Amino acid sequence: MSFKALINKLLPVHSKRRLFAKLIFTFLSHPLGFISKFTFKSIFSFFYVLNTEGISGVSRRINYRIYNNRKFKYLEKTNNKITDYEPVVFKKEDKPVVSIIIPVYNQFNFTYNCLKSIFDNSGVKTSYEIIIADDCSNDLTINIKNIISNIKVITTPANTGFLRNCNNATKYSDGKYILFLNNDTQVQKNWLTPLIELIERDNTIGAVGSKIIFPNGLLLEAVGMVWNDGSAWNYGRFGDPSLPEYNYVKEVDYLSGAALMVRKSIWEKLGGFDELFVPAYYEDPDLCFSIRKMGYKVMYQPKSVVAHYEGISNGNNPSQGLKQYQVVNQRKFHEKWKDILEQEHFPNGKNVFLARDRSRNKKTILMIDDLIPDFDKDEYSKKVFHILSLFASHDYNVKFIGDNFCEREPYANILEQTGIEVLYGDYYARNWKTWLRINGRYIDFVFLNSPYVSKKYINKIKKYIKNCKTFSNFMENHDRIKEIINNDLIISYGIELNK
């Protein structure tokens, strides 16, 4: 058993033991700072968060404190000569599926490590080309082709800034898809294929993006949410990236330009990033809004994971340097999209349950059964899986609870890849009542099956989920399914449900 596995066994994720251990660690790391914040207000805040968000909410805030007090050594070594780096030889592709565009301005060490991660973790299933969009660097970047083979390097005649640099580089791309990737990222194993598989299974998808984590493994962003004032959230920031709420395919408001793939045909119709947002910031939300206006979807693929050294390029201070354009461009973005923002988006921080997967205009269905259906094992599980998939394919917001809360693979992942949120693991086993209490007001239909499941959940459902329809023994009542899915004919493994 690995050390990490042993720690997880002794201190399960989001358990009281793990929370207590984090508090002790925080105290020992910064005893004076910890004591100075031990006030009546902080105690009240602690119990308020514990009551409203559970142990996971408290744990997320402690993660934030730990992260902010830690000095990361991003890269172990910064070499002085180009020959100090190990050569990397990419495969030459005449007809690449993906053009990976990496905008750079100096910071060669990060660029090299980004390229090395692509080489090591992309596999051979998908063909790709690398385009370095060099915005007039004056460090070792100018000699990059001496050690990195079979890449394109496009150098701007003058320093143009992120947005124009990206727009210029796409003119030299040969791929069916354009994938923007920050040079201060490192892609993780098997990051590229899931993006391709998702966008190619549905021609109404215009853009897909990755789950983005911090270098220490905490979640940086699982999708972006935009509020009606034009402000944006990185959903899940400092959370545990393994939690189910961050691991199902979903439609989103926008995707970070740090790891964003777009159909080239759409990109060309739009003319690239809107130069209204020169030199940088808000060009990625604007692009995603424009893609959606054309009738395409913007999707999050959690199986693609990218680590991002946030703040390396432009810092973190919104009052200095390029970062100040984040505030300026928010106003421009709001002005451009104010009608859409008012009609389709919530006020800042409101209704996160619906905002995180653009479910404002969808009906939410919660299905509860004994366990996650292993659909290739028996006829009953096959029918459960079929009905779940049916709801998801008809654009319902589907949530599933298996009463044993066991993450059964590959079945949980297959449901998640169809867009279904599956609640599994120790946290949900202990906190499903809290989940119902917090989110019950958003649920429109509940499907229960078997007397055991109904008996366990029905009272809490009635308490926390008001004005929703609850169906028991749904496998025997096909009229109920027909009532939800309003189409002419549904065939459920030999069972015809006529309208």
C-alpha cells in the first residue's frame, strides 16, 4: 500500500479525522497566525460553513490557507544554455487532427516543461502539431528549435500581447481543431484523447476544455461560471479534484484559455478572439459566448487534466501590469453581452447548483437505486442504465445515487461521460441528507426503486424537496417515464412506450 493510500485510509477524504488533522497541521505551520485569527467571528464563520457546506466546505477553506502560505518551487532547475536541455523530437504530422498553440513571451523553462509534458503524456492515438506563438521573446526561446524538433515557431514582428499573438498563430495551423495551451501548464497523462472523443461524438459541440489543477494537486478550475454583472468564477477552486461534482461532462458558461480546444471552422467564422479585449483577459469567455450564439455548445471534459502555474505570465495583482485589464475588460464584456447576461445568468454567487452546468432552463431528475448499474451484467441494470441515458439525451439535468455509494468502475465513469452526476464515496455516504437539504429546491423529479431504497430516502425527500414528483418502482411504471420523456416512441429493451 502506498503512503498516499495509507493516509487516505486512516484519514478519509472529507472525514472529521482529516479535517482535525488539517487544523493541527495549520496550527503547527503558523501557530501565531492561527491564534490571531481565533476570534468570535472566525468561530461563528467556521460553524456557519460547517452547517451550510459541510466538512468539504471547511476543508476547502483550509486548503486555501495552506496553499497561500506555501512557497512553491515551480521548477527545480533553470538552465542557462539551450544545450543544457534534453532534446525532444515530436512526430512530424502532415495532416494533424489538432493544432496545439502555445503563446509565449520569455519564461523558456516553463515552455520547455510544457512541451516535455505534451510529449510524455499525449499518447499516439491522436495526431497533433505544436505551434509556438512567440511574441518577441528575448530569452532562450529564440533558440527553441535547436532542441525541440518538428514544431512550428511563429514569431511576431513586435510584441503584440496575448490575444493578437494567438490570433496570428492560428493562421499557420493545419489541424481540424485549435487547442490553446498556456506555456505555464503541464498536461497530465492521457489529457488529449478525451477532448477529441467528446467533441467528435457530437457535432453540436463547438469547444471543449480540461479540468485545471494547481501544481500541488488541488483544483484550480472545474469550468467557469459567469454572473449577470459580467464577473466570473472558477468553480471548485481549492477543492478536491476527485469529488464527483467535478467529474462529469457538462455544458458550461466558458472555458479557460489556459487549455481550450475549438473547432477551426468555428474559429475562422468568428475571426478569432475579439480584439475588443486586447491585450488580454475576457477573450476566452467572449469566445465561448460567441460560440454559443452560433448555436454550438461549450463543454467541460474532466478526464483531461492540466496543471497550471497560475500567475506566472501576468502575476496575480489586478492593479498592476496586464492583470489590470481583467477589470477593464470585465466592463467591456458586460456591455457587449448585457442582454444575454440579464436573461440567462444569475446574480453573483446565486444558484450555483444550476449555474455550474447551465441547468437554469432544464428539469432536474434525481434517481436513487441500490447501486451504480453494471449494465453488461444483468437485464435489470441494463434497463436502469438505458433510462438514465434516455433522460440525459433528452437534455435533463440528471443526478444518480447508488445506495451503497460505491464508485463502481468503469460504470460510474461511463455515466459521468454521458453528463450524469453520480454521487459516490465516503463523503456522500455520510452527507446525502445535507446534499438533499442544500440542493433539494432544484430537483423536479425523484425516481426510487425497491422498497429498501424508498423506505430509507422517502421521508428526507418529502422534507427537503418541495413540489416535486416522486415515483417509486419506476421500472414497473413505464407510463411515468413516458410522462417525463415527451416523444412519440421510446423503445426500452423491448418495451414500447407510445405517446
